Amino acid sequence: MQKIQRPKGTQDITPADVSQWQRVETAFKTLCTQMGYEEIRTPVFESTELFSRGVGEATDIVNKEMYTFEKGDRSLTLRPEGTAGVVRSYIEQGMSRSPKPVKLFYNGAMFRYERPQAGRQRQFHQMGMELFGLDTPESDVEMIVAAWQFFNDLGIESLALDINNIGTPECRQQFKASFQNVVKPFLNELCENCQTRFDTNPLRMLDCKVDSCQEIYAKAEVTAVIESDFTSEDCQAHFQKVSDMLTALEIPFNRNYRLVRGLDYYTKTVFEITSSQLGAQSAVCGGGRYNGLVELLGGEPTPATGWALGMERLVSLLGDAETQGPDYYIVTDQAVESFKLAKKLRVKGYSCEVDLSGKNFGKQFQQANKRGAKKMITLGADEVTSGEFQVKDMATGDQQSLKISDV
Ligand code: HAM
């Protein structure tokens, strides 16, 4: 029979890797809980319209990357990102009536039909935080600091933080005319995607991955427009406060005027954290403010901010996991008594494995070693009769005698 392989762009997370995943998930959950964020779990598939409206018709995600299918007369899509679903749920579950800010976090699989390469899958996992109800620079800073410290606490080095201010849709009208003016002479040289965005959303042209387009946007006259402060005084003051607070907190950042993010919903502050160890797909996390999205999806106007990290990219930065053997390994031909003893040890919080092979004790000793057990218990018929057994410390070789009744 021919073997069946996993679909292109997906990964098995095998037991050898899972401990790193669990370490990161636990650290993230602890951080979020300590910061007063509550977990939310939303469906893996949603109405297609949620993403076309929320993420934006003009984005690569909606145009090319969605896993969309029809069921009955409904068009459904596997979620390509977490924010739109969380916003839908915020509205649908009436969370706007809760005291503000509403602070949520999530963790789950996302799906994008992209060309797979190192660091880019079709099924990948994100963990993210979203905050609803505040339009303060402080709430942007809380997000950025949480992300930055999370990576640093995991011991990841070679990180860079880029931030930018992309203003409101009104600010972008200012930008539109001047940008169109300087880019117009090169319009025919731009890719099809940029030509479409030229009329609809010129700022997003900066997100184009085509080198020849980026060469045009690097020209001095185009750069001057990109780096002009086209946003309103309010947006500029907001961004200045964000920058000042990051400086005061000694978080190094780079103002990257070309950072516009790949989703349409952002306003004001956007940010991305990249690692030089990741190659072409260097963004380990990204986020920003999205003050218009709740209203766009049918809710009351509500400011919001958030970010998400890519688990696969993050875990690839952590190196190999240490394999954790059990605290106790029971070498035995007395299954029932061993199960009873193992249960007592587990109740006390120890991990304990019982050898189930039925092989001679010599082979079982070898197996205890291979499993990386910290301590080995021998429990044969003699030990059951005497009510006493030996515990061997695998590192030092020290032996200790214990009564079964004392455990
Ligand atoms: P995003 O930048 O599209 O933002 O994705 C966040 C992170 O997910 C990326 O930085 C990257 O690490 C990871 N990622 C994205 N696509 C892939 C892929 N194909 N394979 C592997 N990893 C990937 C968002 O999704 C926003 N919802 C973030 C956000 C939350 N903004 C506000 N709140």
C-alpha cells in the first residue's frame, strides 16, 4: 500500500518537539493571566464575509490565501488569523457591555494558502492578545512591552522591534494624493497588485513583496513622501507618547516608515518583531491598533489594539528541548502492586512510569536508563512480601530502602 503523507504546508508536532510548545504555551498563558487577560476560544471556521470585510478585500490573505468552501448556501472560511473572529465574538457575545477594557488572549491553528517555505506553513499556530475599549498610547505600549518581554524571557536574542504610525483612514487621504503624484510616472512599471492598490489604498502598496516595486518606493522623491508626517496632530502626539514610553522603558526600537502590515484594519500604531535568525520569514510577531474594526463588523465604535505571534517561528528559535525523564521508573514483575505504588507517587505530584514489558530485570534496568528516569524502583515478589523496596538515584547510584506503607 502506498503511504499517505501529510498535506503540503502542514507539520506534525511530534513528542520530541511538544515539550517546547508546551513550555511556550504555559509561559504565554501565565503572562496573560498575570496581566488580567482572559482566554477566548473561537471557531476554526467562520463566515467568509468576516474575513473579506474584516481583514480587507485588498489584502493578499483575502485575495489569494483563504481556504474557502461552500456548505449548503453558506460560504465558510478556515480562519487565516485570530483577530477578526475575536472581534466577531466580542460583538456577538455582548462583551461591549462588560467594564472596559476587555482583555482577551487566544491560541490556535490558522490557515493560509501560501507557498510553503522555511517558516511559512499553510497551517500554522498563533497566540495573541487583544484589548478593547481604550485608545490610549499606554495600551499600545502594554501590548508592545508584553510581546518584547515575552520573547526576551524565553531567552531569545537577535530580536528587532519596528514600529510605525499609519494614522487613521482620514490621515491616509492626505498621504494618498502626494504618494499618487510621485508614483504616477512609474505606474506602468508596477505589479498588477500595486496598480490596483494605487487607486484603492496606496499606503498598502508599501507591503508589496515584488523587488522592482520596492525599488521604485526606495527612490528619493517617493521616500520623502513616505517619511513625511502625513498623519493628524492627534495621531502624531499619540505616537510620540508611545515612542517616549518605550524609550523610558529602555526597549530598543526602530521607526520603520515602510511598516504597514499585511492586513487592512490597522490604525495609528503598528509594530513587528523580527529575528535575524529566521531567514526570509523573519517576523515572529506583529500587531497594532485597529480602532475601526469593531464598527466595520457591526459593533459600536470601539478602539482596540493587539498582536499575535507565530508559534512555529518562535519554537524554531528555541533550539532543542531537554528531554524530561520520569521522576520514578518501576522495574517489576508485580504489575498490580506497581500500579498501586505508581498511583500513590503520582498523587504526590511525581511522574512515574511502570515497566510493562514483562522482560527480565536487567533489560528493564536498561530501559529505565533510556527513558532518562531520575530514580528507579525495583519491585519484585520479594519486595512485595517484605513490604520494602529499593530506590536507586540514577545520577549518583545511591540506594535507599523504603517501606511500601510509608509512601
Ligand atoms: P500577522 O502578522 O499576519 O498578524 O501574523 C502574526 C504572526 O503569525 C506573524 O508574525 C508570523 O510569525 C505568524 N505567521 C503568519 N503567517 C504565517 C505562516 N504562513 N506560517 C507561519 N507563521 C505565520 C495577524 O495575524 C494579526 N491578526 C495580528 C494582530 C492581532 N493584530 C492585532 N491583533
